Amino acid sequence: MPITIKQPKTPEEFAQYFDLRWRVLRAPWQQPAGSEKDTLEDTCIHIMACDDAGAVIGVARLQFNSDSEAQIRYMAVDPEYCRNGVGRKIVSALEAIALENKRNHIILDAREPAVGFYEKLGYTVTEKTYLLFDCIQHYRMQKII
Ligand SMILES: CC(C)(COP(=O)(O)OP(=O)(O)OC[C@H]1O[C@@H](n2cnc3c(N)ncnc32)[C@H](O)[C@@H]1OP(=O)(O)O)[C@@H](O)C(=O)NCCC(=O)NCCS
């Protein structure tokens, strides 16, 4: 499946980007529109995957925590396109951006069902962290790239 990886630029692209984040990571838990964003959006790097028709099918964000550490957040692939390599391509793009910016330590907080996905990409669990919406257990994971 042809997939294009790019950074959203236009208001329309950002609208599609945040909409997919909301649909995958917030709507199933009855969270309102707007709850998919935080106060750091303007300072982060955003990546989206598009299909050959231009529809946004995967999104994620990279934030810089320090001079050496970057964090992947809000990783979401449209359920209809899961297990097609979309998530792998997005993480690979984020890792390349982290390296370009001299951050070789990547951390993230994985939802329990996504731990196996990140393990496939070389991440390891370092600790059990927080419970989101009283039901989604998260695990801190890391990778040195
Ligand atoms: C987790 C998620 C991002 C994976 O995206 P994806 O596009 O389906 O992943 P890929 O197809 O690129 O998978 C890469 C590898 O991981 C494996 N994999 C994917 N999801 C997996 C899972 N949940 N558990 C174990 N392995 C998984 C794939 O089989 C593939 O392995 P392979 O290369 O040996 O065939 C996606 O399922 C998703 O958005 N889930 C819901 C939201 C979520 O949990 N986001 C993460 C928040 S921390």
C-alpha cells in the first residue's frame, strides 16, 4: 500500500491530523473534541501518514524533553489500516527527526495493547506508569537510537 509520510502544514491538514488523533485515542472513551490536544502542540513536531488518495491514516507527535531525550506521544493509526506498516513508518520518521536534532534517547508511555508494537520496533519497558480514563494502563518504554 503506498503511504506518504509528511508533516501537516495547512489548517486543513492539521484538522485531519487532530481529528484522527481524537477518533482513535479519545472518542472510544467518550472524551470530548478538544481533549486530544495539550498545551505543547505548537512546540512539537507532528507527523502524519496519508494513503494514495491523501486521506490521513496515521499520526504521531515528537516532543523534545531535554538536549538528549525526545518523547513520542499521541500515536494513532486508523483501525482500518492497522497492521500494514503505517505505525512502523511513522516511528521511523520520528526517530530520524530525533536523530537530526541530536536526541538519541527516545521515551514513550505505551498503552498496554500497544506494548508489543513498540517491542517489535526495539523499545523496552522500563516501568509501569499511569492509568488513563481509569482503565488504560500505560508502560514507560525507551530506546537508544
Ligand atoms: C499500536 C498501533 C500504533 C500500531 O500501528 P500499526 O500501523 O498497526 O503497526 P505496524 O503495522 O507498523 O506494525 C509494526 C509491527 O508491529 C506489529 N504490531 C502492530 N500492532 C501490534 C500490537 N498491538 N501488538 C503486537 N504487535 C503489533 C506488527 O505485526 C508489525 O510486526 P511485523 O513487522 O513483524 O509484521 C495501532 O494499532 C494503533 O494506533 N492502535 C490504537 C492506538 C494506540 O494504542 N496507540 C498507541 C498509544 S501509546
